Amino acid sequence: MKAICWMGTEDVRIQDVPEPRILNPRDAIIRITSTAICGSDVHLYDGYIPTMMSGDILGHEFMGEVVEVGPGVRNLKVGDRVVNPFPIACGACFFCRSEMHSLCENSNPNAWMAEKLWGHSPAGLFGYSHMLGGYAGGQAEYVRVPFADVGPIKVPDHLTDDQVLFLSDIFPTGYMAAENCNIQPGDTVAVWGCGPVGLFAIASAFLLGAERVIAIDRFPERLRVAAEKCHAETLNYEDTDPQESLREMTGGRGPDACIDAVGMEGHAHGFFGTYDRVKKTLRMQTDRPTALRQAILACRNGGTVSIPGVYGGFVDKIPFGAIVNKALVIRTGQTHVQKYLRPLLDLIQQGRIDPSFVISHHLPLEDAPYAYRMFRDKQDECVKVVLKPGAARNRPAPTVAAAGQPLH
Amino acid sequence: MATDPAETTAGMIPPTPGYERSPGVEPPVLHPAPTQLAQRPRPFRVTPGRAVGWAAAGTALAAVFAPRRLANPAERNITLIAFVATVAAVDVAVNLRKTARSRISSRSHAYELLEQSVVVDKPPSECYAFWHDLRNLPRFMPLLESVEDLGSGRSHWVLNAPAGVRLEWDAQITRDEPGRLIGWRSLPNSNLAHAGVVRFEPAPGDRGTVVRVVAHYQPLMTLAGKRFARFLHSNPDARVREDLRRFKQLLETGEVATTTGQPSGPRSLVGRAINKWSQV
């Protein structure tokens, strides 16, 4: 079958690989109908996540049709149309039973690697480094899903792939980020980053009762989506100082909650931007916490900083004094997707949200190398790419070079 | 614990925290294995390489520390020889001491202690019953080729250790308290002289069972080998920790999480080597 493989930094390729098979009783095999490139895949593309090996199949946002089930899977049958959550969770351990599925103790066969870096291991993830399980991902024609009796959710036929695909990661991730803010009526929420997760965080904050949401980015097309589709007020940090503007927009008090939907590859002008780039180049820090710093400083006293953005290792110059003296609440974590699948599917069915608004590109699976480059460099007003295995090309294959030179 | 090796009964394990917590378990007597896997220290020898090293180090030290005013060539040579001789003497002394010390330690109480634990979300009785059925052990100890029950608490074990080493031993259950603990030790003529106990302690707050393994074993590797194995997460401590993790997975989920057999794109040479290693 065809699969998108990580072959090195800034090098993903389409490869012919064997089809997956059932390895454990609770496995299922899914034929992929839609899969997406996630912002966190860009961290893999740029080589910032350790323990990737060339040949690893990428992709953790996918959905499709069940084609085979193991003897331990009773709730799914061949032909079911399912969306699959990106964390792999057993459903039986202490954390799964506490609805903290992304902390499952039983799904990471390489838990020791994560323990060396983080002290303890979270759940295994699809296509996201060997430290997090080394599971083959879903940017392929078929994928093996472990604990298939716990993860995948059946979706009704009248909803399109584009409407339900993002239940696999970014919609629950944005929703959990907003939920972590403990939003009260009248609250103002500021969101750094108007990528797909940031957009879902904005939409979810409104769903959870926020009065105002202020979105911060530098790409006009993304700010436009935030304003037009999500009804957020917008700030372009190339034009204004976000901290000063947020202060003025909130009467000097600051937003009640701040969401960092940027993560480890933040971008900034001025001293800190240069400082982080130098330190990261010298391998003296692994992540660039630009948005996190701003969120901590901008947040009101006693407010909440919620971090759905991915950080992998070590960061520098975090204003911890501000966290302590302003009595901030910090909430973060990989998304407990399994917990949110049912309630968020209900929201989609009720028509309260149509997640397909974030999609900017539909491409055949084979165009993934071009799509990664385009998405990373925000070319062609790219916000979210959906890949379709088996889709016919209606034009010549674009080359990676066609995605242009990096902007940063 | 006796510090003078002469006072220690040869082959006896010193008492450990694990045993102190389990009154009634006597420190088991270990017999020397027929194949001596623990590498003997190499006797100290003066090799040409070592002599060159002395000369180089002595000359360097002389260049730095010798009095500058020695104009007479004979005096300079004598000084140089004195420096080289001092370096050689210090090196010989240090090495003889090291050799002597390792001889003592390999003769008597050089057994290694291992302690690992895991929380399993099942009651102690269930954990005990699963472990007590010896047929279950190879399901979570992948290095075990077989365990054969010989009756009356005795069993025969075959283990395929990394690097093609095959270990066999007979074990005797020394203590068996249903729902609480199982103690065992290897019998004479074992490849792997060891003794251990696995305890099933109720976790606080009714959160299942703390399964804790405490064991003593005859050292299998040199110091360098041990460090290398630890780096690869393949030393005995790591192996037991992974065994316990798989034990937990089997009891809680009915299967062991794996990716062995899944597809991948072409691997690099290093990737293929790692895959090969991780499957032993």
C-alpha cells in the first residue's frame, strides 16, 4: 500500500509498504478514507521531536472504514465507518478509568524511552516517534488500530468525512483547551495562534460561554478565518504589541484566560525571537516558548493559562515569577480525545458547529510531501490539509520546491 | 553486613532490605555456577603500550615541573628518568590495588541486588494467582524460553539472554503465601545463581496491587558491559521492569502492547540494527 513516511528532517516521501495486519486480539484494521496533516506533524517534519526513525509512517488524524477486527473487538464490525482518536488507550487502567486517556499506562511499548526524558510515559500515539510507541500512522491506505474496542467511534452516514474527521484530534484539542480555562459567563479569552487548533479553541470558548475571544496571529488569512468563521476579535502581532493591546482591550485587567495554541516552534520579532533562535540552533534549548511567555504575562491575576500547543523538551526564560505572584492556573496535556468524542459528535449532529470550516486544501495522499512544505511555510493561504488516499490527481504532481521558500 | 570477606560464608548473600521486610526468608546459599560467567579480573601486566604511556606522561610532567636551571645534560636525563619512574610506580600501585580488590569482590559477596515494582489495577489475589501459574510467565517474560514444573515447588527454567547466551537453572520455591508473596532460589548447578521474592501488596486507597520484585543474582557482566546494557535499557533491572510492565498489561488489558510486525518504509542501516536489537 502507499504510505507517507518520515525519511529525515524536511524529508517526507510516499513509499510502498506492506499492508498492516492484526497483531493483538483487540486490534482492528481500518481503510483510510480521509486523513489530515496536523500542526504537530510539522514538529516531526522540522526534526524537533526525538526518536523518529527513517521509514516511520506518519499521521495521527484519520478516519475510514473497518475492514478487519480481532477476536477481542465486539463493538465494531467490518464495514463500520469510524473516526479514530490519536492517543491509544486501553480503557482499563487507572488513567483510562479516570477519563485521562492520553495518559494510558498500557499502550506505549517504548515507555522506558519517555520515562528517560519525562520521568513517566504518557499513552502511545499514532505516527509520533518511537518514544511515544512507534506506532505506524494513518497517512496511508490502511492502518492498524490497537484497542479498537475503546478508541474509534462510529459516525452516521449523513455527516461527511470533512465534518467528522477532526474529531480525531484538533476539535477535541481546541475544545479541551477551552474547557481547561474554566470559562465563566462574561469571561474574555485570548488565543495565541490561529492555526486549526487555535480556531477550534476560539469556537469552543464561545460554545462554553465566553463573552469575548481575542485571536492573535500574523497571517491575515488565518486572522480572517478567526474573525469571519469564529467571530473573534483579532490582533496581528506584526502591527501591535499583543500585551499592550490586550491590556487596553480589557480595561487594563487582562484576559481571564489565555490559550497558547502555538507550541514549541513559536515565532517572534525582537530580542526574544533572536535569543530563542540562537539558543535552539546551538541545541541549548529545544523549544521556542514565545507564545507561552506572552500568555503568562498578559493573563489577568488569578487567571488560567491553557496550553494545547506541543512542547517536547526544555524551554528557557519562562516568567515563573509571574505565575506565582499573579496566582495563575496552568493547565495542559495531550488531549483525552476518547472522553470528548461522543459529546462533540453530538454538537456536530445538532448543527452547532461544522468543523469543516478550517479546511483550506484537499489533496491526494501522494501530494503529501508538497502539502507538508506548503503547510509548514503557510504558503497558498494554507490552514488545514485533508489528504485522500486513492484520489485522482487532476493536475500534474506539484513538487516540494513549488511550495516555495520558508518565510521564517 | 560483614566487611571482611574471610568472615563471610563463601557464597552467602548478605541480608538486604527486601529480606528484612520478609521475616522467615533465610538468606539463600548460592553455589558457584559451573560456567563462570562473571569475568575474572585480568592480571596486571606491563605491555609495550603501557611503557610508552609512562614515558610520554613522565616527559610531559618533566617539561612542566622540572627545575629550569638544570644545564647539565646528565642531570636533565636523571630528572627525566625520575619522573618517568614515578609515573610508572604510581600506575603499577594503583593497578595492583584495583586487581586485588576485584579479586576479593568476585570471590565472595559480589551478588547484585535488584528491586522493581509496578501498580496493577487488580486485587492481590488475582495478581498472585496469575504469577503462581508458571505457564503464564513466558507471556510477560519474553526472554524465557520455557518454565517446566517439576513438582513439589521445583521448576526448570531456560532463558535466552541477549548476545546468544543461554541460561538454564532449577529453582525451588522457598516461601509461598497465597495472595501475598512467592519466594524462590536457584538450586546448585545453575547458570544463573539467584534468589528472589515477588510480593503482592495492596495499593493505598484500594487502587489495586503493588507488585514488587526483590532479587539477588550472580553478576553476569563486567562493569563496562553493565553500563552499556543500562544505556540500551537491557540490564537485568530494566528487563525486570519491562517484565512487570507486561504483567500489568496482560492483567489489565488481556494483551501486551506491541508494534512488532507492523509495516514501515525503508529503514536506514542504524534503524535496522536497532530493530534487530529490540527484538532480542
